[in-house]
Amino acid sequence: QVQLVESGGGLVQPGGSLRLSCAASGFTFSTYTMYWYRQTPGKERELVATITGYTVITKYADSVKGRFTISRHNAKNTVYLQMNSLKPEDTAAYYCSVRRIGTMYWGQGTQVTVSS
């Protein structure tokens, strides 16, 4: 079955960096578009970044453009989110996800807290 396991979250000061990882299994990773979302309590989940499969086309939310980079390593079945110049408003639980046969699958999430 599809499994997504995020890691790499933590506490970082404003202006700092973190790299999130998401290890995927249970599907042919290289052929699927992967997504990073984030969510804060009381708010809807926000799409942060997208990366397609073979063509490796990326898209970003305006709020993170120029600061975050999504990438993937198909041989390792892993998608990454490099986050630079972090701001307090980036504080959220971050989730990777994949849509397969009409169903959206989610990892358990990893918490990112940006605070001095």
C-alpha cells in the first residue's frame, strides 16, 4: 500500500533553513506528481509546492516562491523540500502527498516551527 513518511522538521530561527524529506513506497514513484502541503490549526491545508514525475516540472505557492525548492530523487523514492529564508509565518505541519487512482494519500506530517 502507499506509504509516505516525512522527516526533517524542527525548530529554526527566522532566516534559517530546513530540508524536509518524504520517503515514498507502494507505488511507482518516478511516474507520479508529488506535492508538499502545509497546515496550521484552524486553517485549510495549503499547497506549497508540486513536482511532476519524469518531466520534473515544479510549481510553487506565491508565498514561498524564491525561498523554497522542491526536488526528487527517483532512485531513492524520495521527494525533498528545501526551505530557506524561513519566516515565522512558515510555521506549520508539512505533509507530502500523492494522488493515485483518484485517491489522495498523505504522510503523517512533520512540524516546522520558525521562532526566535
